Amino acid sequence: MDYATVNYAVTEKGIAVITFNRPEQMNAVNEQMMTDMAAACRTAQADDAVKLVVITGAGRGFSSGGDLDMIMNCKTPVHAKDVFDGFGAMALAIYEITKPVIAAVNGTVAGASMAPLMACDIILATDKVRFGYTFTSVGLCPDNGTSYFLVQKVGYHRAAEILWEGRILSAQEAYELNMVNRILPADNFMAAVMDYAE
């Protein structure tokens, strides 16, 4: 399948690899990417040949979060609502996949991309990754399911601390908080992820 802002491919062993693909913008999520990611997830869900899904990012990062130009250029409350509904729909599309979903966190992930990340079943990350719950630093509330998913992972009190402080967590901190299943070396990361998936 061809999408404008995500790559979609299925291996011979039935692994669908869905890749955020705006590397020049650190895979910042715009409206097209929300639509594309949700559609790719539905495609993987409907395809009986797909046994497992891997979600990752092109280039240096998994996703830097919402495209701030898009958010700041919402002209009306209705448009803003549509944008934030789109973020939620993208996370929900991942969450509703009934096949195992592995997040391969190859680089920075922050803000609005935390919910789609944590909607995955298994999270594998490189040792260089930073997880940025940076909503408060840009004057936004944790949206599109972030507060729900984080509480499920780490409990209410720890989630409140992370969100209210706008914490940026290292891979090791995220692992210790049970947000990450495994930390893998950055070298040959995707090869290790695919070996794990197989």
C-alpha cells in the first residue's frame, strides 16, 4: 500500500512494518500522517497474511510529536477539535489491532506521539532514546490518550509526576518504570527488532 507520510510493507513471514515517514521533520505528525497511520493500521488488521505489526520511524527519530505549525495554525475551534480528534483516532487505530504490535523506538519520541507509542503491546528501544512528555512546556494538556496509557503503565502517582513536570526520560528510566520491554543497542537496531518479531 502507498501512503503519503508512512511506509507500509509486509515481510515474507507476515510482519507488517509501518514507518512514520517525515524524517526531515523528525516524523512530526500532521493531519495527513494521522490519516495515513490509521489507514495503515486498518490495512494490517484486515490482512490475514499479517501476523504481527512493527511500528517505527524513518531517520533519526520515532516521532517528535504533533507538528506545531499545524497546531498553531488551527483557524477555528472546529478545526482544532478535528486535529485533536485525529490524534486520538490514530492512537485508537493502533490500540484496536488484535495482532501483536511492537513499537521499535529508534530515536526521539515526544509529545503527541507518546500515546500511539504506548498503545503498542511491546516497546523495544535503543539505548539512546529519550521519551519526552513535554506537553506542559508548550502549554498543552496530555492529549489523545497519553494520560490514560501512561497511568496504565506506571500508575497514577508516577504518571502525574511525569506529566506535570514535563519530564524527559532516558531509555533506562523508561525501562525501570516498565514503559519499555527491552533496550537494544542502536547499532543494527532494526535487525534485532525483526529477529525478535520473527
